Amino acid sequence: MNECDRCNNETLSKTMSWFNTEMICNECDKKEQAHPDFQEAKDKERSECMKGNMNFKGIGKPENL
């Protein structure tokens, strides 16, 4: 079993957060996708990757997430 970096619940699978470098569970991922800043985080990630920055740490996790 793995543990979610954000909620610390056990999970069988994780994905990288769009806001930072945390590895998060599906439930935390769903909460991210519903957040008003989600599209901004995705757009910034894409922009940085297009510039060649493959180590972008994200725009930061919003306090209300």
C-alpha cells in the first residue's frame, strides 16, 4: 500500500499534483480538479514544459485545498 502525501490515507494508486510535487490519491486529485485555480496550475505547468523546464515545482497548493 501507498500513502497519499496530502491526506495520508492509504491508496493503491497516486498521481502527481498539478499544484506542487505531492503524490496524491484519487480523492485528493478530484478535489484539485474542482478547485477554481486548477486550470491556472495546468496552464502554467504546460507553459513551463514548453520552455524546457521539466523540474517545475508548481504554482503552490492553495490554502483552501
